[in-house]
Amino acid sequence: MRNLGLGGWPARRAQMTPDRTAFTFDGASTTYAQFAARATKLAHQLRRAGVRPGARVSYLGPNHPAFVETMFATHLLGGIFVPANFRLAAPEVEHVLTDSGAEVLIYAPECARVVRELGERPRQVVALAEPAPGELEYEPWLARGADSPIDVAVGLDDTALVLYTSGTTGRPKGAMLTHGNLVWNTYNLLVGCDVASDEVTLITAPLFHVAALNQTLLPTFIKGARSVILPGFDVDACYDHIEQCGITWMFGVTTMFAELAASPRWAGADLSSLRIVMSGGASVPESLIRTYQARGLEFCQGYGMTETAPGATFLEAGESRRKVGSAGVPVFFAGVRVVRPDGTDAEAGEPGEVLVEGPNVSPGYWRNPEATAASRTEDGWFRTGDIAKLDEEGHLHVVDRAKDMFISGGENVYPAEVENAIFEHPAVAEVAVVGVPDARWGEVGRAFVVCGPGAAPTREELRDFLRPRLAKYKIPQHVDVVDRLPRTGSGKIQKDKLRETPLPD
């Protein structure tokens, strides 16, 4: 087989374990043989729609087996998969589609309204259900696909994914991940986590994010184990599936694990099948980790980002109690440094910027050489922009995320993007957005707005203004109308002072 990338995985796995269950969704299961057949049919239909090596295919919708089918079918053809965040507003989705040059869009019915609002659409649009005029319906379209094998030459250096991550300039940019990045990240995960061929993995975090896709689904798939896919996170659904399906492994962000532990079902739930729970994306409070440990569960966590595919460091299960709160040590096939502003290595316990290098690191940003160059040191290390400390044993302790970015319910929010949207309001003269602590979401946005002459918008008026422009999680929960913003002598806004401003009663 000439396809050395992910596109070759379904056929290889089907040949090895054709009758094992690959996926369970909404009570229905699909074997590896059945999945490989469906991915092949879909690839033939994508080829008929004009998809060739290097072409981009996008998927918009909550977790669903069609997401996985679309990804592998695209990779069978040597195409590039562009999963879009279904929580985005229409202008944000349109940017992902136009910037990537997506030729085909497959979307779920939950996203029909957003797709209808797109000003510019890909050449071919396919709906999972209830297609609009000019669109195709997914299942009948897939069923018409041919059965003959496809073997397009794909190398590990070829681009597999373009994942859009909001940038500090306020404009989302597409991080490219090669097939090699994904393969090496899978190896790193399998070295650090004892994923078994009889694993039953619960996937509730969104697959358009790098963690759910690359840290759980792909390692489960390559081992020939079973992924139980839920459309999204729901506390009761999680408990039901853990007990009914015998879930052995699950990934989540801090918010998800906190809500599970706060549920009335926590004390009496049968969690005996769970071997490991794993988290990433933000620091997990030690008290929450200990809550899970008290139930006899091993709580693993790591550090990384989209550009590192995502694993950069990992805390193995055996160390999870002794090193509680640490993000672990560098993954097996990668290097991690913590450096001072002059690029020299920081001492143990000294905060510095995290640098990463290795075969899991993105080659750069889609059609954005300036951003690619800015993300690298002179000797080629990836600059994360995050601040952390290494302890005496080489374990990473994250101090803060990138200077202004905050994480709300597991989603990265970059204030510059939110500020740009708020500034479109005709009454707004200046604006600054910061993240503030929140009991439910970890952090939420707080906007400080300086208005021009005339009426100032209320909190709800401003939130109403932003709803068609931004995803819900990006819209600030708090709005302060102020006379001026604090600035340094050089005119830069002092966001540290804004973060320290007490919330009104």
C-alpha cells in the first residue's frame, strides 16, 4: 500500500481485526470491516466531487461517525481534512472555509442555519440530513460510492489536517499537521499511556479539537479498540455510558471532570471499569485530581497545543499521585525547554517560555509564512508563548497560558478576536477583554469598554450585538463601561490592572 498516512489505517485495521467493533454511536455499532468499506465508498464520492491530493474537505457538526468517515476518506485520496468548530458563528465558519479553500463541506443538521448564512460556500455541500436545494444528502450519496480499493501515494510529510486556532492578532489561523505529526503523536501517547486492544474509549470532547481526535480516537483506532462517541458532553449520558458500555478510558477538560464530580450520581456511580481518566488543555486543580484519586482512579494529564499535535509533555499514571498537579515530562519523541527572554535555559523553578521540538511539531500555518516564521526560534524550536517552570526532576508546571489567552470551558479564547468584534459596535471607542475566574467555566470574558459620545450599550445589548459575530463561549459574561483604560508610558493597555479590578456586587 502506497498510502503511508492515515488514509491507509482503515484497510490495515480491517485486515487485522475485521470483526472488532470500531465505533459505537447512538446505540449502533460499526465493525472495522464495515467502517473501511464506508470510508472507501465516501472516498470514491469525494473523488467524483473533484477531491484530489492536496484538496481540502471540511466537516461542520457535533461528534458523529460521519466526522471520522470524512476524515479517513479525505486521507485516502491524499486530501487535507479541515474540521470546523460547530460553535462558531457564520462569519467565523466562512473564514475557515475560504481561508483553507475547502472544496467540499459536509455538515450536520444542527449547523443548517449557519450554513444557510454563509456568503461564500464550497463547490459541493453535503448535509447529513434535510439538504437544502443544490445540496446532497450524506447517506444516499455515500451509498452510491464504488467498492474498489483506493491507493493514492501519501507520505508522512504530506499535510493531513488544517486546524484553525484563534491567533493573538484576532484572526484565526490554520495550523498544519502532517501525517507524520499525527503518527508520532500517536506513538508518544501509546508510550505514555497503556492503551489496550480491548479498550473502550468514551469520546465526549469535540473531535474538531486536537485533543479528542489525536489523544483518544486515533490511538484507540490504531490499537483496534472501540470508541464510544457521544455528540457532546452531558453528565448523565457520561455516567450511563460508563456503566452500560464498560468504559475503560476517557478524556476531558477540567470543566467536564468538575461537573461529573459535582453530580449527585458521583458517590454511587459504578466506575469500576474505568482504568484511566486523562485531561489536558488547562491546569487541573489539585483538589479535583485528588477527588478522582479518592475513588481509586488514576488521573493523567499533559501539556500541549494544536501546533504540537498536541502532546508535548505527559504525566504517566504511575506518577499521577506523587506528582499531582504536574503536567509531566517531555513525551518520548519530543524535546521541551523552558527559556529566559534571551533564549538561555531557565534554572529549575525559574519561570520561562516553553519551547518544543520534535516530529510531532507542526511545520507551520496554512498560507501564513509570517506567522510560521514568528513561531520559531532561530534554531527551529517552536515558541509556545506559554510560561512554565521545570522542577528538579524535569517535570513541567504550567504557570500561565499565552499572555492574554484564557480558557473557558475547555475552549481557547483570544481577547484580540473578541475585541475586534466588540469594536464594530458604533458606540464603542476603545475596548479591552481579559479572562476572569468563573466557578462553572474556569474562566469567562470580561470586557472593559470606553464609549464615544452618546448612549453606551448595556451588557445585554452588547451581548446581543456579538451573538451573530462570535461563538457563544467567546462572548464576555461581564461588561464594564469605563471612562478610560489604564496604559503604560508607551501607550499599551495594562491588562494586569484590569484583571485585578474587583467585580461589582
